[in-house]
Amino acid sequence: MILSMTGYAVQSSDAGRARLNLELKTVNSRFLDLGFRMAEELRQAEPQLREAIVARLTRGKVECRLYWQANPGAAADLAMNGEVLQRLAQAQTQLREQFPDAPALSMGEMLRWPGVLGESGPDFDSLLAMVGKLVQSALDELIATRAREGAKLADMIRERVGKMRDLVAQAEPILPAAVAEYQEKLTTRLREAVATLDEDRVRTEVSLFAQRADVMEEFSRLRTHLDEVERVLKAGGPAGKRLDFLMQELNREANTLASKSVSNALSSIAIEMKLIIEQMREQVQNLE
């Protein structure tokens, strides 16, 4: 299975008064780059999230967002912080020892004191268990999304591999025809220049020309690289880096083909190859 590095997934879990939401968004990157956005009270879940993501993804820039969302109409479950109340009572006692005439704090003032009242949430173990289920469900959804996108990209690359093979087939007959044309032109020029035609000199010049223009080795390597591209796509798994290397090799052969070109037709084919290779390279950049 070929995976794209682009994907999105969201999962949520009901926690009574609120829902816990987990969003995963990924784009292409050379390595696995993780970023987390969450409130401080949820930061304790980050190591668990990081471990789960690293276990199932190998490349991509991953943005993980974990947040609470209030359930409409749900009554807040308030709880008093006994520790804050105790410290507040101790501070009031100390102050009244120094200022006996100072009035005591009213019930309303104590309840409004920062940190005395808070909305109760799940405890540490319950939160981690909830996050563990959410992240696995979100990763399942994300990988399914990346697989669908990856299948489309793989089909596009296979289509362009087919076009490359067609161009190689078109280019192969051009070289013998170009050599024959060069031999005819050279023979004509020599006949016009000298009274006696040196057939050995003609054969030598044609042989040198054919050697300089020989691109059969480039055709062979192009076919080999195209075979490897198809093999990697068929094997599946993390293939982006391998395919990126193959795109560089294909481009190298296309450049050599262009530099050795002895006809406008061969030059046009080499340029068309480079355009197709660049299109494939752009798609490969998005593969895991």
C-alpha cells in the first residue's frame, strides 16, 4: 500500500459535560515532524500521543490538536478545591490575628476566590485511556485517507511511466536513421570537395559520429529505472525516498540523451521526457 503524506482525521469522545476532540492533520515533509496543540491540563497526554503516532507513521509534518468542547445544554459539574479553601482559611486566620477588626470573608467571596470552584473532569488514568482510544481511531482514519490519496498518486505515476516507455520506443529508431543521414551528407560533401572519394575516411568519420551519438546505453538504463519505479509502487510501504532517488536517475539519463542528441526529433523527445519526470517528481514528493 502506497501512502500519501497528506491526510486529515478527527475523532471525539463523550465525557459527560464535554467532548474530547482529537484532530490529526498531515502534509509532506522529508522526515517525521510532530507538533502538538492542546490546553495545559491536557498536556499530560502528549507522551502517549507521540508514542502512538511514531509507531504508525514514518514521514510527514503532523499537527495534533487535542481540546475540550462543551456539550450544549450540559450542566457543569462543579467541585470545590479543598486545598485552596484550607490555604484561604489559614491566610484569613493569620490576617485577623493582626487585624482583629477586619470582617471575615463571606461565603460568596470565598466561592468567588480564584481556584476554589472548578469544573471537575476525568482523572489522570481515565483521561489517558480516553486519549489512547481516540488516537488509535484517528490514526486508522488518517492512514485510510492517506492510502486513498496514495493510490491515486501511484496511478498517476504509473500512467507517466507508460508515457516514458512510449517515448523510449519512439526514440530508438531515430539514431540509426540519423547516422545514415550523416553518412549521406558527409559522402556528398567529400565528393564535392575532392576529386577522388576516400571511402575509408568516410567510414571512419561515420563511425566516430555514431559513437558520439550512441544513446543505446541511456535507453537501457531508462528502461531499468522505469522497471524499478513500477516494482517499488507494486511493493508498497514507505516508498517516497526511493522513488525520489529514481526520479533523479531518470532525469540524469534524459539530460544525457539531450546532450547527445543528433536530431531535432530526439531533442524533442528528451525535453518531453524531462517534463514527464518533473511531473512524477512532484507527485513523489507527497508520498510517505
